[in-house]
Amino acid sequence: MSIGPVARWLDTFVYNSKQYADIFKKFGIDNLNEVCKLDPIQLANMGINSIDCEKIMENIFVLRQTLQVSKMNTPAASTGVTQKPARKSKARATKQQVIPNVTINQGTS
């Protein structure tokens, strides 16, 4: 039997992770995106004690941030449009001679 992503995630911070992994599975929560949708009331209704509920919610907050950043770093995550990397422009030296608009009076003094 392979261990799923939710069980692996729970195992990183909960002592009795096997028990909670079974509870999550029983309630149909089998991926991390589903975990991110949970709130404290839902966890309590699933039978999770208040201390572990608080710990799980703290880690859900971190998970949400992690998944959000992951989506932002994925090319074309939300728009489906890929952007070309910005080209570095090299300033080309041009040989231009600037001649000021000066009138020279050549006359006799």
C-alpha cells in the first residue's frame, strides 16, 4: 500500500499522522488541494481534537502559501500565455557630431 500526498504531508508535523491520514481519506480528502480548502470547523467535525486542529490549520496556511507560490512560478499558470524573456538591450555607440547653432559674425572691428 502506497502512502499518499496527504499522509506524507501530515507525517511531517503530526505525531499520530496515520490516524489523521485515515480520517482525511474517510472524508474524501486525498490531495493537497482539498486539504487547502479545510477550515477549523470542518476539522473538528471530522473528529480532530482542538490542539491538533490548531497545528493542522497552521500547516494548512503554510501549504496554501506554498501552493500559491508554486502556481505563480509555473509558466502560464493562470493565463495560458507564455511570455518571452525580456531582451537585454545593448546601447550602441553612434558617431554623431553635434554642431551647435551658432552664428559667427565675420566682420571688421
